[in-house]
Amino acid sequence: MAQKTKYNMVKEKITDWITSGQVMPGEKIYSENELVKKFGVSRHTVRQAIGDLVHEGWLYREQGAGTFCSGQQLHQKLPENKIQNTNSKNIGVITTYISDYIFPSIIKGIESYLTEQGYSLTFACTDNDIEKEQQCLQSMLSRHIDGLIVEPTKSGSFNPNINFFLELEQNNIPYLMINQFYPQLIPPHIIVNDQKGGFLAAEHLIKLGHQKIIGIFKADDLQGIYRMQGFIEAHRENNTPLSPELMINYSTEEQNDVLIDKVRKLLSTSEEMPTGIICYNDQIAVSVLNCLKELDLSVPEDISIVGFDDSFLAEATELTSVTHPKIELGIQAAKWIVSAVENRNHEGNDPQSTVFEPELVIRNSSSFLKNECIVS
């Protein structure tokens, strides 16, 4: 059987399971190994088929748990008598990413509430690219959505797609921004107090006696800017000198090799070795952990490290991290948009913004500086 035919066979069989009701929304499908054995195909073929089904909205991944039936396509693909608990309302969801990192958990929260309320969903992702965001917004408007949940793209700089959001307003289509928002619009939003998170992370290491702390922050998203502000604030409040050369900023396009090269160069050329690192998120922290291992630096003996988002990556690597509500944020976003679509917001009972207060989860990646006493 040709590779393309095998790929089509796997993909079509999985969609058949979903449309026939053999696999229901929220249910886990077979693992990669099970699918390889079941269909007699290569792991590459299975991964390609699963990846495309995730992109098309049939499935979603939850890191550490597996791949699950999304159900968002059922309203378009199921025969009429197969559709249950639905109405004509369709909610658009645009995030920077869909199947990676913490996004499956956020989407799971959104989807669980909206499908329970009988809403259909249309998903799209921008890959944190402005042009892709424009395409996503144009597509949502053409689908005549009733409401939109959107994570802004590169919120740290002026966004040229503001006109599409103004068009939503002109058409009385409610929209809500999550994780951050475009300050030009000041729209309803549900976010995390990123500045406080950056403060908690930095103060934690300062209280452990660390004085030379590297701060790694994303520069083209407001989350990174606010986390950096908290990092600086913690140094000021604790009368700890902040070395400008220890601040590393990076863009979306630099978040892989370019960023790690910056970290490697800083650690290799510093006259006095830094003893702590604060990372923009857990993904970056894991990349930095690998870099430290290459440089024969031990964590936390030689250097302590703190991430952000308290993701599955933090749990797997015993990483100290700042919390992100994930599923709860998704549920609250879904509740808000349903309320807005059904015009209940006009009663004044629903706030225009919600800010989750983060906490620090301490694990084994951070410890007292050697020869330091406890700082009260």
C-alpha cells in the first residue's frame, strides 16, 4: 500500500470512529503504538495523520495524557439525526498555538463548557504571526460567527489587524481576549497577573541568596514585558543590584536556536557566573536546562532556575514555576462569551475583565545559594 494511501486510510478511519459515535467528544483515542499495530503502518504515517486531524479540529492533544476527540467538526459532518444538544450559535476560537504546550488545556476548558451549552466551535491558530492572524480573522468573519475568543498575536507591538476587531464591534459580535489584550482596544479580557508572576519568581531566588540572576523574557508579547517588569520590581524592592547584561530579550522567531545561543554565550563569557535564571515560560526553561547540561552545570547545585505556567513540563522536570490557570481560564472565557452572546452581560453582572493571581510552586530546580543563610 502506498504511503499516501496508508495515510488516508488512517485518517479516514479515525474520522469514521468520531462521526459514527464510536469515539465521543472528550474521549481518548488509541495511542500511537496501538494505532501502528492496529493499521500496520509506520509511526511517521500515524503521526502525520494525527497531526492533520488535530489541525483540522477533529482531535486535540493533552500533553502527558494522550490524544482526544474534539468534536468541533461534528456539527458540520454528522447527519442531522446524530446532532444532539446543539443550537445555531457558533463561537470562534483563535489562539497562537493549538496542540502545543499549555494550549490543549486552555482549549479543553473552552470546549468543555461550550459543547455542554450546545454551541459549535471553529478553531484557528496564528502561530503568533500577524499575517496568519489576519487570515484567521477574515475566515471567522466569513463564517458569520456569533462570538469570538481570541489570544492576541505579538501583543507587545502595534497590531495592524485592529480594523477586524472594530468590524466585529460594528456587527455587534462580542469578543473576548485571553492571556493578554491589545491596549489600543482595551477589550474585555481574562488574563494572568504576569507582572506579579515575574515578581514572585525573582523574589524567590533573591530570598534564597542569589544576586546575579539572568532574566529571559519574550519581547513581542505583553506577557513577557510584564513578567520582565515584575523581575525588575523584585530587584528594586529587595535592594538587589540588577545587571543589564543579564537581561535576555527574544522574539517569537528567535525562541529556539537563537535564544539558546544567547544563553550559552552569556554563561560562557560572564566574569562572574550567574547563579539563578528566570525564564519566560516552562518551554524556555526546559531548553535552558538542556543547555546547562551541555555546559556541565548542575541544577540547582550550580544554578537555580524558575519557569512560568506550571505546565506538565514543570512537573516532569521538577521545575519551580509560576502557576497559570489553564483549564479554568478556558472555562471562564467560555462562560463569558456565552453570556455575551445571550445578552446577559447587559445586566451588569459579568465583569469586563478577570485577572487571575498567580502563585509560585516550588520544586527541586531552585535552592539556597551555597554558603548562604536563610533570608527572612
